[in-house]
Amino acid sequence: MDPGAARAAVGIGRGEGGYVRRYLSVLALVAVLGLVAAACGGDDEGGTGATGATATGATGELQPGGTVELGMLGDVSASFDPQKEYYSVTWSWYRCCLLRTLLSYTGVTTAEGGTELQPDIASALPEISSDGLTYTFTLKSGINYGDPFGDVQVTSGDIVRALEREADPDASVGGYNFYYNVIDGFADFGEGKADSIAGLETPDDSTLVVTLTEPAGYLPYLFAMAATAPIPPLNDQPLGVAEGHTRDYGRFLVASGPYQFAGAENLDFSVPADDQKPVAGYEPGKSIQLVRNPNYDPATDGLRPAYPEGFNITIGGDNNDLYNKVQAGELDGVVDGIVPPPVLRTYSTDPTLQPRLHINPSDAVRYISFNMAIPPFDDVHVRKALNLALDKEGMRTFRGGESVGEIAGHIMVNALENNLLADYDPYATPNSAGDLTAAQEEMAQSAYDSDGDGVCDAPECSDILAVTDEADPYPDQAALIQQNYEPLGLTFDVKSFERTTMYSKCNEPEAHVAICLAPAWGKDFPDGYTFADPLFGSAAIFPSCCNYGLVGASPDLLSKAGYDITEVPSVDDQIKAANQQTGDARYQGWADLDTTLMEQVVPWVPYLFDNNVDVYSERIVNYSFDQFSGLAAWDQLAIAPEAQ
Amino acid sequence: MARAHVEDAPSDSGPDAPIDPEATSVEVSQQVVGRSPWELFWRRFRRDKFAIGGAFIVILIFAIALLAPVIAGFTHGPNEVHLDRLDSFGIPTGPQSGFPFGVDTAGRDLMVRVAYGARTSLFIAFFATGLASLIGVTLGMLAGFYRGKVDTLISRTIDVVLSLPVLLLSLGLVSACGLSPNGCLGGIIKPGLLLVSYVIALFTWPYLARIVRGQVLSLREKEFIESARSLGSTNRRIMFREVLPNVAAPIIVYTTLIIPNNILFEAALSFLGIGVPQETPSWGRQLADAGPVFTYAWWMMLFPGLFLFFTTLAFNLVGDGLRDALDPRTGG
């Protein structure tokens, strides 16, 4: 508060010398501005010239050793609880390092086979019965847990234990247990109607037989997810070491991979669960420390080179600061950061730095979604017109330019369709910059354009409720979107929210959000089902997630949520049909669904197939991209021998 | 116009009066020119260079705010995205021909947005402050004049409002009412510039109320009030015709001094993301947007920052000058 007014508030002000006060306010303002400037990243540009004598991208043998130092902006989403974590960052750490599953991936790109399932705990891919209802897995022997269960071997019963925990709605809250409803008896067990899962049988310790309620071509992928990683037994407790840890098993996680949390040997499971102390190597919100699992036998693996001795991850900090540290060589990389544009520019244009820049498709799509129950978006011509009018290249520029992704002409990422639609872009425009004329021609066919001049003149086109993300660069993108759509007669009332709030508003039919400007969607596992069902299946509408367009919504649901529109096109049948296929026919099924969606349903304007872009320090001489999680294969980061 | 009182007699009219040394004593007294209080005020104010300077800047900012659409008409609209002014990595370019202040991360003309930001700041300055003034003066007068229970009630209300955690409450109010598409209380409190103004007014009226109350408490004991009452004036008449004119000067001064605080308050709220809506240009939000890109887009912080600084400074200087000129006993 102004010092003079404060004094005056006490009584009739008799201030000290007015000139002194004036200078005080000048100084105060200067100080404030200075603080603002200093607080807002006055760091020096990180030195890009740390050209040591070490060879970058060195050929020759990669040597194990050294500890990788990483920064991480945000913590994992559920404290490493494998039945709850629905976050690709955590999944990347499970796959590479902490947990093995019946099947897994090799931590390489799609082209190198990174999306093909490989046996991990299983000794081979499962045998499938001819009716597609029974899958039989045979387990390897000699796979030991991490400390403090180093002398315990993984058995098929341990996998069942993980699935029983997955069926418990409390233990798997926030996770993806809906995928496993296809296992016979899974839902019943979760509701307490049975005391075991009927569709899971363990004739012996190295055999697991899974019986389904209906054929599901994606089932093997489900056994490559961390929720099915084995949980060691403890006494005769049904949930083994996880007993009593419904909320916080992640802090007592027993590893099965090449690494474990530091201090795992001090975990004491002999005392009651509430008295146990969590593992030292994970301090929520602060740090993660992984060390080698001394009981891990590489001969039983083949998917994980596991070069580093360990990982030190510091949680928190500012994105710009962390990348400055990477440039200065104080950090090896940032787990979940976004490379700031000037850093990207530096690494892209400097030939000595380019080897440290890694760009790979992350199998995620960015899009604008329509609520097809709110006018004018109930009219397919309007939706098509908006597909034609968007400057997708401009949207990409705001994210950092060409490196950050490929312009998306359709909905599902190409890898999930085996590239069948790689050149398919039904609303292509010159340079992907949007084509106003074509858009107006489409709009002219709409009922909301009564005079057919290509500009909407109905009141429904004014002040349309739009929701976007408040973080960069979404507000800038919102400005471009409005600029692109205004010549079509559409104006928007744009509200920005924090990301999770934004998603919930887009997902809530009763919020009557007409258009969602900032969503993105990545695959859960390398199959088109993880795009089709959660995004366009009618069962994925609130209270489930994430069908924001209300595709396939029933008249009942629509009227309960207060809509006048009584029906929205559905693709449920097509999803089901595609899901029952396997092999090439399955890819074709997803491609056909994509085509139907783009040409007939038009629930979205997809604009970008995302890339993962990252930079690493000079001493990292090997890098591999794990296509499954869309992040680095951390165990394949090899440190230059002289820097270990 | 206020009746002249002994205490408020202009003190410098005597020495300044030109004296004709050859005039008789009678003529001398006739040549002493009495100046009205406003003339005296203006002379004192005029002599204060800082205050005049501040006033010029205020007028200039006003002009910029008024002319913002004209400026936009000659250059670019405030929301026009110019992708060609971003490089291929999306990095904005700085001051250049056609864009004297450069562009922001969305490729919009920063000069035009800064000009529109002046509108936001001045609207807040006058509307929010005016509202605070209205409430504060009214309640302060009532409290000081009636005393007793009325005073107790109002004074305790002042205490409570002054104790409220300002930022936390603003956050809560703007979040609750600002983010839901329909606002609060069935749409009465809608998100936007008005909501922010109400919030700012809510937290600043107590300062004025206290000042006015203090003034009124001392004034009501004066003889002219007694004589007005003995002549049969009602309370309301006394308040409006006797008391109010005599507190006008402090009201003007402290209202002017609260303006820069309110401008900074709105800037702070917008900086924190709970101020005016995204599309409304605001210097505070422009500063917030400039933070993460400061190292490679310094112009985004420099220009809004300078404008905010000089506007706030100017109002402070004018307010100080007003106070010194209206009541020289409190000046330096």
C-alpha cells in the first residue's frame, strides 16, 4: 500500500517531505520491475561451446558405467503405484528399468521394431486358441526380484496377484483397469462377487492361462503394461507385499527389472504395512534415485542393455533453467521438458550440436474437438469448413516449427495403421496453411449460412463457448484459430484453464462446451484400439473418458445433459468389428474407421502428429527412442567412458 | 464552493501582493488582491514541476488509450496474428519497421497491444477507484457524522476488510466467478474487467473511508456546523452542504493516490492469471507472458513494463502535487 496513504489512514496525514516520498515511490517501482525481471529467468544463455575432447556419438564399444543425471519438471502421477500410474513418463521408467512384464518392448523406434511385442518374463509369445478366447503364457525361470526379495523368483501366481490388485477399484483408481474387463471374471472379482478371477488360471508356477469373455486382438498388449508386473508373495497375504498398501504401494515397490530404487534393501516387510518405512530412493516431489538390481540376470532378458550404473533424477525447477543446465553440461537431460525454441534453434543449426538433438514421432495427435450436440457444430458442413480453414502450419510454428511434428491429415497416428493412410489428408490445403475459399464453399452448404455466401449468419455462430489450456503456446494458438475462423462468421468466447481442469470441462456434457481447442491424445499401447474406443466409443462419454464429441451419444444421455439435439452419429459397430480382426485386416479396420471419421462423422480438426524432441548432454554417447512410451529408452543412454 | 475559514485562509496572498510603495495605506490595502482558493491551489500546483510532468504523462496515456483504435487502424489490429514475424522456430522478432515495439509470441503487434493495455489500466484506475471512492466516502461520512452505533458498525467493517488476505480472496473470487462460463450469482458477477474492478474496489474503499471519517469527526465539532444546526438544517443538508465540501480536498488527493495502487493491483492479478480475461490486453498479463521468454524476446517485457512504470509514477506525482497544493501544511 502506498506509504503516504497508509499514514494518512491513521489520521489527518502530515507526511514527511513530499520529495522524499516521490523518490521512494520511484525507487519502489524500479525495484519491483527489477525483481520481476530477475525472477523471470535472467539466466545467461547456457554455453553451447562445451566442446570437450570427447567424441560425440562415438563409435566403438559402449561401456556400461556412470550415473545419468536428469531433471524432471513434474513428479510421476501416482507415486509409482503400477496399478494407478496412467502416465507415459512413469511407464518409460517401468519398461526400461524397474518392472518386467510377461511381454515387453525393445526400446527402439517403430521402424526398428519398437512396437513389436517381445517375450520378457514369458519365454515366448502366448499360444492363442482357435476361438481367440484363450491365451496361454509360459514363463521363464530364474527371474529374481529386486531387494529385499532377491532370492525369490517370479511365478505365474505373482502375475495373477497384480491383476487382482488391478481389479480393485481403490487400488487402481486413476488407472486403466477398464481394459482388463475383457478377462473373464475380472469385473466380478473387482466388485467382490467372486474371490478369484475366473479367467486366470495357474496350472503351475510357470504357466498362466487367460480366458476372455470375447475375442480381443489387443490382449497381448495388455500384458506388456506395468499394471500386470508381478507382485512378490508375502506370507499368505492375498496381495503379497502390496497388502495394506492400497494407497501407496509405489513407495514400497519391489522391482523386477535391471534397476531398483536406492535403499530397497532396507525395506522391511516383516512389520505391519502401516509401520513400514517407504523406500529412500524415491522422495515424492523431490528426487528419484535408481541403482542396479543386484539380483537381475541379464541372461534372462535381451531387451535391456542397461548401460548406466544408476540414475539421479531431481524433480522440480523451471523448464528454461533445466535446459540451460543441459547445455552447460550440468545435467544429462530433462525427462519431461519441452525444448525452448531458442535452444531448439541452437541445436538444430549447429552441426556440432545436432547429434545431441533427437526427434522422433511420439504417436500422439493434437486436435480441436467439436461438441456435435451444440449448434453450429451439429452441422457436418460447418465441421468440414473448419477443417479446411485452419492454418495447421501456423499451429505448428507456435509449438516450435517443423521439428515438433508432422501436419496431421487424419486422426490416428500412422504407426497404428501400419502407414496405410500416410498420404491421406481429405482436407489438405496448400502448404497446410488453410484455404478460406474452400472453407467458405463448404460453409455455404450449411443450414447456418442462409444466404450461401460462405459466412455463417445464424446467431449460433456468435460467442461460441470455447475452452483452451492456459499454458504456452495454447493461448497463442487460440488467437490464430479465432483469426482463421472469423471470416467464416464464427466468433468465440474463449476460456482458459489449467490443463486437468480443461480436460474435465471438455469431458463434461453438462458444461456445454462447444469446442475444445487444446486437447491431445497419445496411444496407451501400439494398437488402434487405444485411439478408437476411448475417443469415439459411446461408452467413453462422461462419467467415463474421453469422448468429448459425444460420438454415439444416446438420446437419453443428450436430453439428460440438457441438449436439444437428439442424436449424434455413432461408430460403435465399426470399432467392434475392427477390434475383432487381427494382423493386416486389423490395420485395415482402423484405417477404415479413420476414413469414416474424417469424411462422415468429422468430430475433430486434427492438426499435428506430435514429435518427441529432446537434447542431451555431450557425455551421452548412445540414445534410443522407446516407441512404446514415446520417451527415451533410459537404460540405453550410455555415458562416454572418459566421463563415467 | 467551500466557505472560507480562518484555518484555510490562503497564507501567501499577503506577501505576494504587489505593493505600490507610493500608495497610501488605504490604497495599499485596496491593492491587496484576494485570490480564490482554486487560484491559490493552481498557483501552488503549477510551481511543482514534478506534478506538472506527471500530469502531462497522465494526459498522454489518456490520449494513447483513447486513440488506441486509431493507432490500430493505421498499423495492425491488437489481435492480428502475423506468422511471418515469427521465425521458423516460432521465435518472435523484435522492434522493426512496421512493428516499433516488435511482436509477441503470437505474432501480434506489441505497440498496439500496449496501447490497448492503457485502456484496461485507465478503466480500472477510474472505474474501480471511483467505485471505491463512492463507497468509502459515503461510509466514511456516515461513520464520522453519526458516530455511535453507525460508526462502530462501519469501523469494524473497515477493520475486517483490511484484515482480509487480499490475494487469496481475489484468487478465490475470480476463480469461482471468473472461470465458469456463466459467472456467479446467476450471472450477476460475470467474468471480465467488471469483476476485477469490483474486487479491487472491495479492497480499497476502507482506506478512503478511514480518511474521510477522520476528517468528518474533527469537522463536525466546528462552530459552523453548530450554527447550521441551530438554523434548522437537517443532518443530510449539513452533511452535503457543510461537511462534504470541506473534505473534498483530501478525497481528491487520496483518490488520486489510490489510482496507481489499483493499476498495480490489476497488473498483479493479471500477472497471476486471475485478472482480466485472456483476450483483454493488460500490461500485467503482458509482463507475465514476457517472463518465460525474457532472454530472447526482451521487448515483450520492456515496453509494457515501461508504460506501467511511467503511468504509475505519473499518478503518484500528480497525487503528491495535489496534496501539496491543496493543503500546504502537509507538504514539504
